[in-house]
Amino acid sequence: MSAVRLLALDLDGTILGGERPISRRTHEAVARAMARDVRVVLATGRMYRSALPYAASLDLDGPLLCYQGAYARQRPGTDGAPGAILRHVTMPAAVAREVVHWAHDHGLSPHVNRDDRLVMESGDGEAPDYERHAGIRADFVIDLARALRGPVTKVLAVGPTGLPAQLLAAARVVFAGRAEVTVSHPDYLEFVAPGVHKGAALHWLAARLGVPAAATMAIGDQVNDLEMLAMAGIGVAMGGAPSEVQAAADHVTAPLEEDGAAQAIERFVLGR
């Protein structure tokens, strides 16, 4: 039996990258881990519907931790029944509207997720690329801020590469106590409810499963993975991750192109 009982995997930049699909080596490592009774889950900033095909391809049976951990939901049943929503932490509409205005003022294009839907403004030049990335068609509105009349799961603000990281500190000051702000990709600045991050979601899931923190492992590659890597018994950063992410990890593995996540699973879970 592996000492690791719960393994959380980030998607983009960790086991998935651009046009690069999840590798055969990663599929095999995950399957062998599950054969040793290790629970494997995805912990991602993506929408549930966007992450679901990857969970299915890996044959994962645990809940998906989506939207930076704001949303935990089971896969649909074999009978077609929708997956049960286990956890959903939302942001008040008033805060989300302020985020949308702030994003526009700082040269970013805001998108909103609510009820596992993607809502964007008509004429948003980022729409085609983001829809393609997410594999989800958006609902378009004329005025995004005005359209927000109820709680939302996440606001994602898209900008030129590097700009989100430059704005991160300022955004955290403006929205302190009202929203968690993180960077999930060089182009993405993300806003979720206070206290929401992947580390909190992994802690919640471990407690639900009766798994001690020391028996958890997490692999990630970006600033939005920092809390998860810190919470896990074994936190693994991908090679090429930002310096602060590598510094926070217990171990730095090879980059995505060299199947670094699979290498880490083989080492710490499979004992190779």
C-alpha cells in the first residue's frame, strides 16, 4: 500500500498543455495509483463541464474540484443521472460586478461563471480562444456587470501575457476580505469567494474521506496551486513553474513535456 491515499492533480500545465493531450505515461501512472487504492482527483480552475472529459478519460471516480476549489461535484452516474454537487461557495453579485468594472478599467476582459455556465460580453475579442480552450460555448450579454443579478462562482479576467501577474498584488489589496485573487495562467487573473482556494478544497475532501493531511499529495504548476501544495503532505511543483511555486513545494519534478507529473506519481506513490 502507498503511504499516499489521496492525490490531487492540476490540469493545465501539469498533465495537460495546449494541444498536448494527457500522455499515455500519465494515464498509466494514474491507473496504477488507483489500483493501489489511492483516490485520484482533479483540482482545477476550469469549469466542471470543461474538466469532466479529462476525469472521464482517466476513469476517475472521485469528485472534481473545480473553479479553484469553489465547486466540488461527482461525475454523472452510469445511468445518466447528473453528478451530485457536494460543495459550492459563491461570490455575491455586488462584488462580482465590482470585479467586472475593475477588470475593464485595467485592460482585462472579464468572463463570469455561474451555475456551471460561461457568461461573456458580446464583442469580447477573447471569446473564440477561450471557448476553444474550455470546450464550452458561452452565453453572451450586452452588459456583463448589469447582467449579474445573483451569486457567481468565479470571475476570470483575461489579459495580455504577464499582465495578470503584474496586477495580482493590486487586485488583492482592492478586494481584500471580499474575494480571493490568484493567477492560474500567464493570461488569467481569477476572482473567487473569500477563503476559496485549492488548498481549502483539498483539506475539505481529505476530511470527508477520512484521509490525514500527511497522506495527501498534490501536483501543480501555478500561483493558484500554492495553497494546495502547502496543504498536501507531499506538494510537487512542475519544472518550469514560477519560482515562488517551486519554493513552496516539497519536490520539483520535470516539466510537462517530460511527463513530470507521471514521474512524481511513479516516485512517491508507486515507489519506483
